[in-house]
Amino acid sequence: MKLSVTIVNYNQKYFPRLCVEALKKSKTDFEFEIIFCDNASTDDSLQYLRSAVSSGEIKLVEPGKNLGYGSGHNFAAKVATGEHILILNTDITVDEDTLQKLVDYLDAHKNVGMVGPKLMYNSGEVQQSCRRDFRFFDLFIKRSFLRKVWPFKKRYEKYIMFDFDHSKEQEVDLITGAFMVMPKKVFDEIGGFDERYFLFMEDFDLCRKTRKAGYKVVYYPSAVAMHYHKRLSDGSFFKLLFNKISWYHLASAIKYFLKW
């Protein structure tokens, strides 16, 4: 098997079906498998996944509880048989040639430990899916009015990479966990996702571990995917103080900066 696609689902409604249907339309010269980890969903998405298992479209692992994002992918990766692993969000659809281009890229660049495509919103806007290494204060700036005030605005724009050329292949510090492709041996070598993170920051941590192990992280815009994305942590800093998801973000940020 050339590629294993791992996807974590938790009450994602119709997105798993859209994701699988797009993957199945991929034109590749290799075989790939789709593995879902369902984190104890209670909506119709779980019923769909179980029916997709019956039809032979996917594999499904059910830990019986919500493991979180990184741990869910680790759980799915335990049954993966592919030479490469694609870590994918449920709310992403691929073009017909996306998988082929990314696998070909990894096969041709043995010093690359992770590659990500250009992600597009359905509005036609390019997602800013890369980040530079950052400090805790950068996250505070991003969630507060300071991002609009000089000189913090300049610092914010550097972190978000407003100056980034999304049409150019290049090595980057960090890419979003919505879509990452890695050689499975690299994923295993660095121990997969750090399971101390329940949600948020686990993707940046994985990038840091990949680079620490001596591999490159690359943004590769020749491959394109569509992201039907709504940020879980949207909103001002003060509004987020009363949002449960934001507390996951804060807890993960503290763990991240204590580690790195």
C-alpha cells in the first residue's frame, strides 16, 4: 500500500461523506486506504461511516471515547499499512490529482519529512496554512485588539505570514494539521502526535518534531485541496474567555511553550 489517509471524526455531520467521495475520485497510479477514527460521535456521521465500512470504502476504528485530534490520528495510524500517511481533516475535499502530486513529491525528495498543499476556501480565497515559529505573546496579539495596533500589527502579520507567496514551493516552519503528508517511517520515528495535546497545537508540535529529527517541512502549492473551514477558536480574546474551545487552545498553548 502506497498511502494511508487517516481522518478523525467527531460529530462532523455530512463532511465525512464529502471527504470520502472526493478521495475516491482521485486519479492515482497507486493504491490507498482511508482510515477513520471516530471519537464517539452521536450524530449521523457515525452511521455513514459504519455503512462505508460495509461497502468496503473505508476502515473504521472506534476507541469508544473522544481521544482528541492528535491521539485520534495516532489511533488510526496503528492500523495504517501505507508507505506514506496523509493526516486529513473531515472538512477537506481533494482535487483528482492532489494525492498523486504529493506522493510523487515525497518519493522524489527523501529529505522532506512533511509536505502540505495549497488550501483554498470555497470562497476562492487562499488559506494562510503556514506559520513561522512564534512565541506565546504572538497568540495573545492574534486574539486581541493589539493585532491592529503598531508595532504589534507588524509582528502579527509576520507570524501569520501575510508576506508569504502562496504560489511558490518553499520550506516553512509550520503547516496546519488540516492536511499533512509524511513518510510513515518519519511519523513513526518521531512518535506521531504528542498525546498531551487534546486539541490545538498538536500539528505545530508535529512540525517541530519533524524538523528536529532533521527533515524539511515543505509547502507545495502545485497540489491543491478545498477546505470548508470555520475556525473553532474564532473571536476576540475576551469573548474567547467564555468559550470552552478556547480553553483547550490555551491549555495546549501552555503545554507547547513549556515544551519548546
